[in-house]
Amino acid sequence: MTRRPRLRALLAAVPLLLVLPLAGPLPATAAPAAVRTGATVATTGTLASADDTAAREGEPGVVTPRNLTGLAFDQCHTPDQKTMNTWWRASPYQAVGVYASGKSRACRDQPNLTAEWVAKQSSTGWRILPITLGPQASCNPRFPRYRNDETVNPRPGKNGRYDLAYEQGVKSASGAVNKAADLGIAAGSTLWYDMEGFDLGNKNCRESALSFLDGWTDRIHTLGYVSGVYSSAGSGIKALDGARQNRPHRFSMPDRVWIADWDGQQNLTSTSLSNTGWTDGDRMKQYRGGHDETWGGVTINIDSSYLDLGKGTRAPDEAEVCNGTQISYRDYMNLSPTRTASDGSTVVADESRTAALQCVLRLDGFAGGRTDGEYDAELISVVRSWQRHHGFDESRTWSRENWVAALSEYARGTRLKFGDGSNQVRYLQRTLNAVAAKIRTPVNGLYLAATTKAVKQWQRRVGLEATGIITGPQWRLLKQGQRS
């Protein structure tokens, strides 16, 4: 179905007018977003490919949030730098929502939100989630919030297609892109529109809200950004999902949705959203509403969200060691030379774990070239030498404490938390699997739920606060073989 030929033709036929978005001109120092980065996003809702880097070489700004599985928080006022630094070190969060534009924001003044602030957070590792809270659905009783902020026009017009609401969405998107450019947030980034809850049973209110978001998405795409919509699971998200399924050609759908469903579950599911929409890295869920959290002694009132965007958190491939010897296991038991048990049976050390031990010792410069899995006199000599060098009592047995110390040996001691992906995470995962038989985590380089659980188990065993975050001092405990 062809929609709004006048607006469609204007947006498609006059690309050079991108220098003059409907909300006013872009800053004089910035070229149009789509032209500046060369990014393109089809108006059908297909995302343009975006490099998993802060910005393309030679071009200003950051592309956000890129690929991430993790946790996000947002609060009304953008936090100051000291708070952001503290929460990066101490909190489990990797992404932060900021109310960047829109006249209906509760916090219109954002003194901390500058291009310098965005650049600083991005260089630290934070992923930015820019939020626009402009015109709201006409049946939301809390809006307009001020005297000079408008609500979505509910009039269907002569053609019954809510063109005025659509044009409001276009204008809001242009303003959001202007603000993003001011902040150094480059094309290819996701810009989120916050459409607060409304009455789905009010037809004009519902249809005008959908038309507004239709205009938002179309204009966001034209300007080279990615369209995101935040709304409550039972209203805006449910309305979008229903339109997607039942009227697939009526509205342009946002590329990503941010579901407000305060069920307390750190996942992407909601009873108000089908399993067929916004899959494969296009969902976030705000699982908890306003509450105080304290990290590093700094308390903020926040909303909390779980996200899995783009390709999600990824970890690099790990190079083979010792001619392909396997050193990653879900458990690392004690190893000893062949012995006779009390019942007369012969107990032989696990061959594969013994080969892993030979490889680990070799990597630490304490063994020759053999990784044959034989726990013999030569290996006993090397084990004793390693134990003596690292401050352990010498023994014929290789203990779990020895495993913990040896497997963490090459970790840099950097802070690790939920959402990280790296070889450092692999070192941690192997180390945790050596702590105790009941602690298990995949060794895949992804610091997600299983690894967080394993970290908390170890922290409780050694008498630490179970934060699920590994810090430099805790690495030092691991390198000492601390298990309890």
C-alpha cells in the first residue's frame, strides 16, 4: 500500500534537503548525518551495517550502542563524571540511557550531557542510549507536562490516516538527529523515542500514536540512524506488535523496541509481545522501574534494563596452545600419580586433565614439550618446582588451589562484569571451574548469567560481597589460589 505520497516523495526525491531537517538546521560544523558517515538505512526498516567501533576512521562521533548483551540504567538527569566513573568500576551496568531531547522530558535541563561527556563515556566503554521524550499520546492524562509541550494530534483528518500526527513524528525525529549530531552521536546509532503508556481502547489516541511513530521511524531512517521505540509492554509495544502482525503495510516499524515490563526478570520476554517480532538483537527490556541502587558508595535512583542488541556481546577466537591441547574444562579435579586405592583398585590420573596440566605448566615456563597425559616422575618434578616458585607447599599432588592459581596466572587483573567478552573472561571462567565441583560456567569468553553466578559463588566462599563483579584485588586472591 502506498502511503502519504506527498511526504514520501519529498523525503525520497530531495535527499540534499537533509541539511535542513524539519526541526531546524544541523549545527554548522556538522554535515548531514546520512552524508557525514555514508551510512544508509532503508525505509523498510532494514538496518544498515555499522562497524563495531566507536566511529568510522576519519569521521567524528560514536556509533552506539553497537553489539552488546548486558545491563543498562537510566535516570532523569544525566549523571556527572565522578558518578559515571564510580559506577563503571563498581556496578554491573555497561549502558546508560540519557534523555537527550524532547520538550516533554521531566528533566529538560541536562547540564552534564555534552559532546565531551558522550566522548568520555564512550572511550571508557559505556554504551549510550539517547532517548527523546516529545509529544505523547493524546489520551495520556499526564501530558502535556508543561504549557509549551504538545501532545500527539488525535485527529484522523479527511483521509483518516492521521497525517498531522505523522508529521509530528517526522519533526521529532529531525530534532533528535540534530541533538545527536550536537552530542557527537553518529549515524548508525539507535535513537529511542519514549512513548509513555496510553489507553489502547481509545482508537484515535492509539492510531495517532502509531502514525506518530511511523513518521519518527521514516525520518530516522532517512537521516541514516536506527529507529528505536520505548513504551510500556501493555500499550505502545502491544500496539506496535499488533500492527506489525495484522497490518504489515500500514506503518513503518521501528528497528528496535525497548519494552517496559517491570517483572524483575533480566530477560527479553514479555507476555504482551509475540516471539516473532524484534528478534535477533533488536530488543531491550526495562525489567525494574524507579529504585535506588548504590555502587561504590554512590546512590542513584534508576530504572534497570536488560539488553541484547546487534550481534550481542562477542569474544575473539582463542589461539590454540600446545599443538591443540584442550585446556578448557567444566571441572578441574586434583591430580596425582598412579596409586592403589584402599579397595585394591588402581587409580590413574585423568589423562586429558593431566595433558592440560602439562600444557599450563609449559606455558608458565615450567615444563618441556610433552603433553602426553602421563602423570609420571618427570611431571612430579615439574609440579614441585612450580609449587615452590609460587609459594605453595611442595607435593606430588596437583590440587584445586594449584589449578586456580595457575589458570589465572596470565589474566591482566582488569575489572570484569556482566556483558564483557574477551580472552580475559576465558581465563576467569577456567579459574572459576577449578574452584569447586559445584561451580560451573561455560568457557566461551562471554561474561553472562552463568559466569556471574559462578563469580558470586566464589565470592561467598572467600567471604566477599557477592557483587558478581571481578576487581583487581580479587584477581590477586585468585592468583594466590584462594578457594574458600
